[in-house]
Amino acid sequence: MLSPQIIEIEQKLRECSLEDKKWLLEQLTKQLDLNCEIIREKEQNSSIFPLEPHKTYDLPTPYNSFGAAEILMQALTKEENELK
């Protein structure tokens, strides 16, 4: 549903000249482009930076993963033997 302000503006626009309407249309287009750019940046930032500030996260690394090299070597040897 349209707001009363928009309906009032539309009624006033009927009395405006074509040049004034074109100018207003250009201004609205610029504002819409700016709003779309802001929304795009927010969406991009939320997908790039999903982490919350001041919160700690566990980051798995190979450090202190004793035996990982042995398991990897076994997998590589098994695959190598299967290829022969």
C-alpha cells in the first residue's frame, strides 16, 4: 500500500513540467543506484566476513597432528599400488 506522502507527491507531479519530471527521475535513479550499491556491499561483506568480532574460533591445522603424515603416506602408497 502506498503511503499518503507518495500519493500527495504523485498528485503534485501532475502539475510539474516535463523538465522537472525528468530531473526528478534522474535524481531518483541516482538514489536507487546508490542504495543498490550499499546493499550489494553489505551482502558482499557479510559473505566475506561471516565471523563475529571478539569471538574465538577453532582453526584446524596440521600442527600437533601426529600420525597424519603416516596416514597420508599409507593412502599414497595404496593408491600407487592400485595404479600398477
